[in-house]
Amino acid sequence: MCFENLLLLVSSLLGQDRQKVILDSDLGDDIDDAFVIALVISPEFEVLGLVMDYGNTPKRVQIACRLLYEIGREDIPIVIGRKTKEHYSSQFYWGEGFKKIKPVKTGAADFIIQSLRKYSKDAILL
């Protein structure tokens, strides 16, 4: 989801009940995903989970785990998507060896399907 669309979504939700969201992200290559995570952890949203996908997903998960730990949001599940290629970004270094938070055991596809079924009228996938 592009940054501008997320800002429009946030502005439309102000004053309403919290929107349930699942964020599908490739955190670790560019700064845009970190900005989106910062926006969705705001009080306007109830984050059902962060799904890390594309490329070296185990490294992306390490970054997401450390990020949520550093901001005190260990309550948000982190889900690992299927690894699609061996790729190493210089941003992966920040998550190297971080083990204080672990991703959930459910695979990404199953997590998304289960969450959207459970909250079929209330949740969106970003």
C-alpha cells in the first residue's frame, strides 16, 4: 500500500472505532515500510499481525521483531512469509541475532486467511 493511501485511510478513520488491520510488508529494503508500521501502530488501528514477505523473510522477521520490541509493542504478532530468494540488504544487520521476540508458528497464508475469516467484516489487509 502506498504511503498516501494509508494517510487517506487514517484520516477517514479518525473518530471511528479502531480499524483491524493486517500489514503485509517487505520491511528491510527501504524506509517506506518502517513509516507504514509507525502509522499502523497508532491508536486508530488494531494490528492483528505484521506479515513479512518477499525475499529473505527470516531476516525481515528479525528486523520486525526488534522494531516491535524497541517500541514496546511485543503484543503484535509477527508472521513469516515464504522465503522466495536469498537476498541480503544492509538493513538486515539491525536485526541480526535478535531473539527476544519470536514470530508466530502459523504460516503467512494461513494467518491471513484465518484472520480475515474471523474478522470478515472488520479487518483489512494492507
